[in-house]
Amino acid sequence: MCFLRLLFFVVLFVCFVFLCYFCVTNVLQKYLDMKKAEASIFLDEHRPKKNGKCSVKIKITFNRKRKYFSTGIDLAPEEFQKVMYAKRRTKEQKEIYAKLYHFNEKADTIINDLHVFSFDAFEEGFFEQRNIQNSVSFAFDKYIEQLKLEKRIGTAVSYQCAKRSFDEFKDNLTFAEITPNLLKKYENWMLENDRSISTVGIYTRSLRTIYNLQNIDKSVYPFGTGKNKYSIPTSRNIKKALTVEELVKIYNYQSTPGTTKDMAKDYWLFLYLCNGMNVKDFCLLKWENIDGNILRYKREKTKRSKKESRTISIALKPESWDIIKKWGRPSINKDAYIFPHLQKGISPEKERAIYQQLTKIINKYIDQIASELGIDKKVTTYFARHSFATVLKRSGAQVEMISELLGHSSVNITESYLDSFENEQIQKQTDALTSGFKKAN
């Protein structure tokens, strides 16, 4: 009997030991898996470029998370297969393979050298070589990352588009190569590929911002208006203002109450009445912004400006109040949003998606309404801002006051918004020039 008891306890003890060993081994394995990061060469086929090529990246996997780092090399899928797996490679393919192998080997070295792995520490080491070579692509990457940290998602997307364009124009572009001649070639290349002069201006201004952040000798500065400098093009300003008569037509348009079209019309009118407010600022309005019949806010666009951001004051008209009461979300919490489109705690990316979607909805229906009313203009939310400024100008308001109401940093910016007077007004005002003339018989 004692022997059986002893045997039972021995078996129980052995089982306990095996169970402990299994648990410890499992936990240890998970811990080792968490510590280990792996590098591999990856072709990003989900975001192909216009020329059909895709970016070749180094994929880092750590703790079941993945992050991708650009090598600056673009290949078509079939080219990638030949470079990586062909038994016989061409000379060019061998060179590309050597570069990719170098990047992957460098990634492994950085991973092994890091006592505690983090993606930020890896990124700093991985891009070090590109930084030494004055890589334009790397400088864009760093600035875009900074924009994202500041939650300036829209600006980050714009810079990402500019970066992609310069990458397509020339692989591994360096700051030493940026000259007035190269920039002119880039402009011609963009126009030949059916990109507008306005887009050229946006992208080259982004490049200029990145260039200005580098410590480069000013004697070789390529941008400017003087001789042997590249002048960033500006597109002709297309006027986007409606006449008072056209605005009245939109206001009196009978849309079906409660429909999306009805909401879009009201929202557009609210933007117009509120000093040409943009959709982002509209969504961010809170009840605390209203003091009596005055609405005060600061434009998100200018909050990070080096100059002090202006507070814009808006006189809420009865028509504006009607729209707030109709579509607003009442709340006793002053920190609550007035209109029901944003929620507290959502990501900057989600916020931006909401602004963009609402803008598309407003633009879609206000353009339909304008077309039905016989207004021969493709009306968008931009027209609300331009119309606000232009109507005030035609009423005799000073440009300085209009500039303040728009929140502009200078009168010159405001003047670009102001439309010319209608032909009928010009004819009427200039009749005085010939009032004393008599037609000869």
C-alpha cells in the first residue's frame, strides 16, 4: 500500500516537472520570437506606379508586426522575378541583385547590432547611408514622418505624392543633382505625361521646402527668379465666384427635406455665409465657438504657422442659425462638435477620410443643383469662399477687412480670391465716359 502511494506521488511529480518544462519552454520560445526581427526583400505590388513598376522594399518582421523600408529601386513584377531567381542574370540584373542583397545584408547587420530592437532604431540605422549620399527620397521620408507625427495627414499625403513623382522621374535622385536645368527637365517631363502646370508647381514647392531643410551651400541654390535659376510655375487663377443672382437661385432651390442633397445645399450655404469656411474647419466646429450671434474659430490650416494664427469672427445670420438648428447636434457639453460628422478619439487618418468624403458629397450635389438652375459653372466648395470675398468686394467692402474675415496673412492672398466685376456692371459704370457724346447724323 505504501509502495503504491509512493509510486503515485513519483508519477505525479514527474508529470508536474514535464508540465513546468513545457510551460517554461513555450514562454521562452515566445519571448525569443518577440526579440527576433527578420529582414527580407519585398516587392510592393499593391501600389504599382504609372509606368507599371513597383517599389522594392526591405520588409522587417518583428513581434508579428511588419514595416517596409524603401530601397529606392523600382522593378516590374517580371523583372523582380528575373533579378531574384533567374539562373542566368544580365549584367544590369546582377548589379540590381547586388544592391538588394546589400540592403538586406545591411538590415540583418543592424538587427544583430541592436541590443533592444525597435523599428525607429532600425530605421535610423538603415537610412544612414542614404542620408550621407544626400538622398532626396530619404529627406522626403523623414519630413513625411514628421508631418504624420504632427497629425498633418493631408500635407503628408501631398508630400508623398511629390516624392513618388520625383522617384519616377529619376531613380536615387540626390540634392547635388538638383539644378535649374534638371528642374526644367522635370517640368517638361511632367507636362509630357499630361500633368498640369499647377501640379508641377505644387510638387516643386514641396521639393523646395525639403531642399531648404538641408545644409547646402547657398551659392548653388537652384530656385529663384533671377538668371540661371528655376522659377516655380504658377497656374493662372481661375475665378470661382458666383454672382448674387446665382447665389439667390441656390438659396431658393427647393430640395426634398431631409435628403443628402438637401443637406449638401445647406452645408454649402453655411460655408458661404461663414466667411467661406472650408469643410475641415466646418466639421471641427464646437459649441464653445459660438458666443451669442458670433462664431469664432482658428483655421486648422494656419495653426502651425510661424506667425500668430488669427481668430476669425463670423456674424451668424438667421439663415446660418436655421442650418445649425436643422442639421446640428444639440449638446450641453460646450466641447462637443456642432455637426454630427466627427467623434472624439478617432485617428487623424479617419478624420481626413471624413473631411474628404463630406467634401465629395457637397460638391456632387451642389454641382447638380447649379446645373438644374442653369448656372454654367462647375460649382464646388471653393466657390463658397471665393463668392464670399467677391460679393463683399462688390458691395464696397475694403480689401483689408475682407482679408481679415478670411483669415489671410496678407492682402495679396485675398486679392487672388476676388473675382472681376460682371460685364454688365462694367458697362454701367463706364457709361459716364460717353454720357455727353452725341451720334452724328
